[in-house]
Amino acid sequence: MHLILKASGADAGVVSHLLAKNPLNIYDRVDKGVRVRMVYTTATENETEVLIHAEPDPVDLVRGTPDGYDITQYINDREFVTSSLFCSYIRAALGTALNGKPKEDYVQWVGHAFELELTFGPVASDLPDRVVEELFSPLGYAVSVERGELSYSFDLKNRSTVRHIILRGRNTVQHALRQLFLLIPVLDNYKHYFISEDEIDKIKRYGEGWLDAHPLKELIVKRTLRFAELIRQYERQEGAWAPAFGQLNAEAIERTLDTVVQEGELRVRDVGEPQKFDSESESCGKQMYRESTDAGTGTDADTVKLSEPPVRLNELRYRAITDVVAALPVKRSIVDMGAGEGKLSARLAHIPGVEAILAVEPSGQSRLRAMERFAKLEGRSGVVAMPEPIIGSLFYFDEQMQNQDVMILCEVIEHIEEYRLNGIMDTIMNDYQPEVLLVTTPNKEYNEVYAMEQESFRHHDHRFEWTRAELASRCEEWTQQGNYGYKIRGVGENAEGYGQPTQLVIFERRKENHS
């Protein structure tokens, strides 16, 4: 993780004084296991270039955290990417520049705009390149986004989600750094610290002089404050800010919010709860602001009204699956493969006729949360079967999963390398042999409805996403190898020409003819 600040033109050498770091010395500090270095690669009267680099201890990043017991937490990108962690690491080194308080002889230069080039990365962002550009171009920057070339031995992904960003334009050093300290966490969409009212003060301090006029202020505020109560508190303090949102360009709001698509769920959360976004979240931004932005509705343009929150796509998937299961004549035993935290399994537990549910999940952390969820089912009315959390994976044969009535793979197959799927489906259909197999997966065509970039995926861990025709072709191929028929349904809001956001496949085992 690094930031390169380059100033050129007359008096560019003054920048070192604004940073309060001598170009002849290397700044090298270690604090709480993090090494921060500042090195001047150029220091002349007309050009200054400084590299700011942070190197944390990857083990310290998860040691002592609630997730620290799960070995998979040690495999992540936090030690590499430019995020809120990086900003916190380098804040002390750049304190003089951020506060605009150099030595008295150089105070006059705090408000001086230099020709700047800011290069930072790598950035792991769920935002497409277009939205990244829209975050920085209103600040007067020309924006370049660069991606590394991938060299997989098989076709895994066509484009890397990790990018380096280069900004070029005139700005003061203080404003440039303050903007980065606010927008880098917006890009990364991850906060490593408890978000409190102090974050409101940070927005006001670092956003002074530019944020109010920014066309994507709403997106910046929401991804900075995260929690509904903090956002409301900020609105109250800003006063005129909320009405101003009613007058924002509706298309820009819809276009931007619809691209924030990660797996999980979007809802009002309690403070301290981790943030998630619903993958393909049924145009949450559109629904919330349509009343205040649609022309001809009779809505006061100076009042923002929040309509009823839309049903999350994840909820629609669960409903579709439980409806299918409930309608089956035989459903005594169910395998929920890739059960995660047990949300679907907990719903299946209420379906009459179900007697046993295996909630299969490889992640120890997710299984523990599933166990907590299942424990709350005990003694509840309507619960007909207690789910049993077990460790397991599609990559390993498990005789417990043989000859079950129903097997479910809800949003699972797209997390598996495509070249391995034929073997997995062969195992399911010819070894496990469930009477009914339910599979859901994203409809790639619908990504255009979300204004996603071509070839980008809805989640960073997706190995592929298929069109409706591609899925049908694969289903045809699989059922030729196994004794199954299939039908495909759509889940979610239909868009003409694109279908529905999720595809649900119902595989039914054919009755063997013994005559």
C-alpha cells in the first residue's frame, strides 16, 4: 500500500516544507507493528516527488479479533491494499500537511495550488471504473485507472478487481490529502475501526470546501458513516443537506447506487455490526429516492421521502426455494450445501414434512454463527426439524449426503472454478443422487440493468457468471450424464430483454423403469 505525491512547476520544492519532512532524510517509523516510510525520489526547486509506504504485520491485523480463530482470516488483502488502514497508518506522518500548520515562513503556501500527480494503490473496490472517475473528476482531476495483467493457467477472470489510481490536476497539498483520506475508505468500502460520531466531525473537517458541491456527496456520506442513525444525525446537523438531495440528478443517484453490488444484505444495522451490501439489491437507491425525484408525482421536490424498503433479492431467493421445497410431495431429508450462517436452513426448519436438515459449510466461523442461529429455534412454535451444522465441502465425498430427498446449492456454484463444476455435478447426480436438486446462480445478462461494467462480476469471489442460455446449455450437459430432468425459473424483478437477476434450476430425478 502506497501513495506517491508529485508536485511540479514553479516553487514545487516548497511542498517538502508543507509536509514537514526533510528531503535529505528518510522517514522510517515503526508503531504498533506497522512500518511507515517516506522517501523523496525527487527534490528540486521545480519538482518534488515523495513516496509514502506502509507495511503492517499481517498476523497482527487479525490477532485478537473476533475472527482471529478462523484460519481463513489470515488470507486476505488488508496488508496490501490502500484502505482506511493505510490512512490511519500514515496520518501521523502527514499531520502537519493535513492540518495546514507548517512553520510560519511557509504558512502562505498552505492555500497555494500546485500541479499535482497523486498515485495510490492497490485499491480493491466494488465500484466500477466509471464511478471511481466520477468521485475524483469533480475535484478537478484527470483520472487514470490501471489494472494489472492476470496470468492464470486457466480462464478464471478476465479483469482484475484491483486497481491503481492516478490523479492529475491543480490542488493545494492540504486539500489533496484531505480528499484522499475521505475518499480512499469510500473506494475500499471497509472500515477497520468503530464508527462513531467522530466520523461526522471527520467528514466536516476533511470535506470542508468541496464536499457540499460534490455530485456524489450522498454516496460518499453513506459509505463513510454506514449506519442509518449516524446518517440522520449528519443530516440534522447539516440542515439544508437533506432537501438538497431531493434536487440531485436522479439518474446519477440511481446509476451510482445500483453499482454498489456485493454479496450480503442491505438494511438498517446496529452500530458495530459489519456492513454488507445485498448483491443485486433490487435497485435500493431507486426505491428510496423515487418519491423525491420522479417528475409528475406531485411530490415536493424539497422533501425527501423514504418509501417502503424493497424486498432484498436474497430474501426473494429464500422464498423461491422454500416455496419449491414446501410443494414437494417428499421432503423429509434436506442438504443445504454451502449453508453459510444458516439463514436458509433456519427457514427450511419451519416447513411441514421436513424431518432432517444438514447445514453443510466449510467455514468454521460461519458454522459457529449458524449454531447460534439454530439454538434460537429451540422451543419455537412451527419448527418441525432442527438443522444440524456439519463441516463439509463439494470437493470431498461425504456418504452422509447420499440419497437425500432434497439438496440445495443457493448461490454456491459461481464461487467454484468453472472447470471443476462438471466433476462436482457428476458426483451429485451419480453418487449423492438427491431426488430434487435446487441450484441458484446470478443471471449475467441482468448485470446491465445494474449498470455494471462489462465482464465485471457481482461479487469479488465469483469465478464466473452465466447468461440464461449458458446456464441452460450446462444443465443440458449435466442431465445427459445423470438421470435427471430440469426446468429453470427466474427470481426477482423482470427486465425486458434481460430476464430476472437470479436463475433457479430445479433438477428432478427421473423414476427408473424396471419393466
